[in-house]
Amino acid sequence: MGFFDGLLGNASQVNLNEIQKEFAPLLAPNEQIERAYKLIRDMFIFTNKRLIIVDKQGLTGRKVEYHSIPYKSISHYSIETAGHFDMEAELKIYISSSTVPIQKNFNKSTNIYEVQSVLSYYILN
């Protein structure tokens, strides 16, 4: 746990018991949520089998898109840091069966290096 304690300082780690109950319908048998982080309205949920990206849409956030990405399907990913004129950092996740990446933008207050560090941990282990 020590490795993750300092990670994602600008994102908030979510209580796993609450998340486990809320997202139980999305989980496969024997799948457990191990880490969950909230980035404004969206979430990154790391399970023992896959990454789930929760993308709340619209003004009310009632419309939700769930991206389910098995770690073994991630062929590579890239990050692009925010610049002087570009105020957002960008994470692109490439799935082995698709040429179009899943793209998420992060404001400058989120440390994109820390997000990719957690992603790397799950992909490489």
C-alpha cells in the first residue's frame, strides 16, 4: 500500500467499500476493486482484472459511460503534459484491437505523471 499512499495527490482516493457496492453490477465473479480515484466528476477504477473509466456526461452527470479495459488489452498509452497555452494534460490509452485511443483530459491541477504511474503498475504486474 505504501507505493500508492503518495500517488494521485490531486485526485481523491475513494472509499473502496462504497465503490464496491455502487459498482457491484459491473463486476465479474471474483473481481475486486483495488483502487479508485475521482477526478472531478470522472473516476478511474482499478480492479484486479481491468481498468474501468467512469465518464459522467452532460450538465447533471446522470448520463454515464463506462469504459472497461482489461489490462492485457492495453497495447500502450501516452501522456502529454499541459503547456503554457494548452491548459490540459492528456492521457491516451490504446487498445490492441483499435486504432483510435481512449482519450482523457486532465486539468493542470492533476499530476498526469502520477496517473500514468498507477496505470503502469497494473499493466506491468
